[in-house]
Amino acid sequence: MPTYSISKSFGWQGQITEKVAKVCRMFGLTADRLTERCVTHNCQLEINDGDIVYITGPSGAGKSVLLGELEKSIPASDRVNLARIKLPSDKTLIDCINADFLTSLRMLSTAGLNDVFCVLNQPANLSEGQKYRFRLAMALAAGKKFVFADEFCSELDRITAAVIAYNIHKFAKRTGVTFVLAASHEDILFDLAPDVLVVKELSGKTEVIYKQRKI
């Protein structure tokens, strides 16, 4: 079982301006203590093929940091990130998927894009939520071992998010593709059923919870 160790530290990088000094005095914070402060995000994860890793916690806790550091540990040829998928303006959705006709429809449907007028539209003309789902469909069709997605389904209504979470769970188990997802929402946990749940706290603490694995 592959083990991934993640560690990223951030020191204070600002300048002690007059306003900064006033803020420090208000809160009884010395300049030395401020400049010595270091925030560290770290955890160790055991991930199998086909696992779903879900990083959650409040905004600002460091979810994106963990996702980004984990992504760096995977060879570029084995991974795809939704945020880096471009939106063509010269093709319809169905023609953007590099697969046969039925597989292309299946990928779009898995990502929640099954309306005929949406399928025949250009990605650049879609709503923000539809653009996110298109990027997800493109990631599914990319044939990579790892799919990374920050703010997973955050822009979607919660019913659609639950449906897509359920679809992603089935896709991962059927294909062996590993998903590393991050978002603050916990309402999709039941449908997503992650194998590895990473809970980030604002204090910097990280808790890793594993689903019971079959032996």
C-alpha cells in the first residue's frame, strides 16, 4: 500500500510597517514572535488504487495546501487536475471527449451533463456549474491514474453535488482511478463514501480517518 508523506511550512513574510506594529500592540504580540511564527501542514496517507481521498475542513485550514503537495508527489503523466483543463470554444461537449460515442456520453452523464442542449453546446458558453462538470467529465476521460479537484462540487446545488459524488464513487471502484478531492462541504460524505477522510482544522491539526478496508 503506497504511503504519501506531506509537509509544507509557511513562515511570516510581511514587513513590520506602522500599521502592522499597531496591530501587534493591540494583541500583545511582539515583532520577534510574529516573524518566528511558522504554520506547518503535514500528514501521512496510505492510498490504494481506486481510493477516494476527501480533504475537508473550514476555509483557510489548509485543504488546498495538502491537495497541492500531494499532487506534486504524483508523476505529471499519471495525474490530471480539473483546474487546469481548458474550455474549448470551437467544439461541442460531445466532440471534446476523446472516446467513442457511447463512452463520451457516459463520461458526460457521470459528470451530470446529460441534457441534450448542454451536450451540443460549447464548453465556453456553459454556466459556471456546467463548466465545472465539463472539466470533471474531461478528467474522467483523460485515462489518468489520479484525478485532483479542489473545491469539489462547491459551486453546485447540493442535490446535484450528491448525485455526482455518488457517480464518482462508482467510477473510482469500477476503474481503479484514485480521486483526491477537497472542499468544506460535509453533506456529500454519505454519497461520496471516501476511503480516506482528511479533516483539517484551523489550528493546523490534521486528522486522518480510514474506511474499514477489506483484508
